[in-house]
Amino acid sequence: SWAAATPTLELGIDVGFLDAVVMASPPPSYTKYLQRAGRAGRRGGVGYVFTVLGDDPIDAYYETRPHEFFSQGPSPIVFEPGNEEVLKLHVLALALQRGWLRLRDLPEDWRRAAEALEAEGLLVVRGARLYASREAWRLVKERGLRGAGPEVTVYLEGRPIGYRELPMALHDLHPEAIYLHRGSVYEVVALDLKKLRAEVRPVGDVPYYTRPLYEVHVEELSVQERRLVDGIEAAYGRGRVLKQVVGYATYSIYASERGRPESLKYFDEPFSWSYETRLLVARYADCVDIEAAHALEHALIHAARPVAGAGLTDLGGVSYPDGHVVVYDSTPGGSGLAKLVYQRLERAHRVAYEILSGCSCQDGCPRCIYDPFCGNNNRALSRRKALTLLSGVLARGAPGARVEEPTGMSLA
């Protein structure tokens, strides 16, 4: 007998006498691998673990370096204690629990969150005290304390059937997107970001799926620390990420060649949402071919999996022709992963180099620089140019250009 399971089964569940675990793909971190592998061979028995490698950069990396995979330690626990989106929910919950708050009694980060809540009308000032509004009661009841950003509610014929947090809701719930929910297939009919509402209709089995086409812009960059890494300047700080979904690509489920869409469609007006988060900014030259910077950005995000234990959607990126590459936390307010990549950028450079140099493709493929979540459908990418750029950085070791506010047409 056998059981098929989602990653939910990896934590705290003892199925009993399981002889083997088959993983359809490597988990996003070694800690998760150990958790999943640990379902077999319990109670003194022998367990067998099989992992099916996919056709992506990190699977290809470990295919020739299995010793690196199995010699890893547990992934570090990262979090961003100053995440304002998380703090706002906790400040509201504290105000509801105590009945009122005083700004002077709160830590600095909490005061900033309280001031933001006041501006949003969720806290009301009466004298020297802050009180939760009626809307605050509803918000905390609906979202609890686990979220880190607004949620879009998915409706079917006026009935809520699910939720999706922003910014991923932009990817999954734009109009005409194919949306999978609890084994059923839907098409998104409408998305209202002001009301945080998406309407869907059932479509049954369709032979295609959709991916969003989007642009990313980094604004209001605030650098907190800088350091030299392999001769180039890297910085860590906060910024506002503006994400604009401009259209979508349609892919056949049965296509023999990965990465090639059947069609592209663009909206008359983009669907936009911005949020503050934490980010890493590195500048690799004064001026660079955007195909090189874009491919290097992808390689660094792929490298974050073994370097920082990042999942496929935990980090986003954007590159600029002035040599800046930005890697940001996808979580509103920050998750701590961008900071860990910043701290381990030397290793990330070397893993990225192995990804770029170890592939035998002509100039880019799913095993090196393609990314299923690329905003422009993996166009304007060059593995060879990125390898030349990174090789020059690693060989030169001399101070490069200073990190500044990125300029020019960006690619995500």
C-alpha cells in the first residue's frame, strides 16, 4: 500500500511502518529533506529514500555534487523582527486585548507600525491613547496573527472559496488566469485590488496553464549597511517594490519543449501593487549588457536555495543596465532571507558561477538560468554573457562601482 501526500506530511506525523519515501522533487531546503526522509524507517526499521531530480539549475548542480547535498547542515532559521506588516497585526491584537495603547509605551518599531495603523484608520487617537477601530476587529478576526500582508478573497458565484496573499495573488489571480483550487480548475473573471476580491468561474479540465508577465521597479531605496564582496559593492536595506502584471503567457500542459508559450496576451492597463520589503543590492559594473545582468540575477536567486535555504518563490529579483542587481524578500516587510544571501554573497557567487559554467546549452535553458517565475517569460537572458560578467568579477577582485539608486529599464 502507499500514500500520496503534500509537504504537510513532513512535520509531526507518524504514519507507522513506512519502508520508503519517494520525493517527486528535492525540497527547498535540506532541513525539509531530513523531515520528509524521516517518515520512513521509524521504530527501528530500515528506510529507503528516493529523490527524483528535476530539470532545473539546483537539481542539475546537485546531480554532479551529491556529496555537497548530503553534507549540508540544517538550514538556518531566518526571520525579520522589524517586519512592519507582521507588527501591525500584533499591535492591533495588543490594542484589542488591552483596550487601548500609548505610543510612548511601545518599542520604536511598534510605534512606527502604530503610526501606520493610525494613518490607515485602524487605530483611533483619543487624547494620549490609541483605540482599535471597528475595522480593526474585522481585520484581526479574518487574518489572525499569521499573515504578513493583505489577502485577496476568491469568490465563486458570490461565495468565498479561498484566499491568496499579496503579492502572489497578482501572479495567480489576474484576469483570465487559470486557478487551481482543491482539485478543481477555475478561470479568473475579475480582480479588484481595492476591494481585495477576485471572481472565478469553473472551466473543468483545460489543456493549458497560465503564467503572469510582469514588471518590477524598486523605489525609495534605503541602505542600512554596505560591504565589498569579491571586489564589488553590495548593500542591504529596505525599499519599496512595485509589481505590475502587464499580461500573461499560456503554456500547453502537453508541450514537448519547456519554456515556450503558446500565446502571449497583454492587458490594456496593468494590475499593480507595491509593498515595502528588505533587499540586497549589488552593482557589478558601471554599465552592463542587460542580458548578462538579468541572467546573473536568475543564477543568484537559484543559488539562494543551497546558500540560504530559500524556496522557489521566497525571493524575487530585478536587474538594471547600470549594473545593479536587486534580490528582494517576496514577503511584505521582509523575511530575513535577502539578508542571509547578503551575508553569504561570496558563496552565492561561486554557486552561481558553477550553475553558469556547468551547463552545456547554447545560451540559456531550464537547467541553468531559466526561471518559471520570470516576469518577462525568460527573454533577454544570456548564460554566456552572465558567465563573462561574473568571471570578470571573481578574477578582478578590485573595487567596483558604488551602489546607488538603480536606473534604466529594469527586467524581473
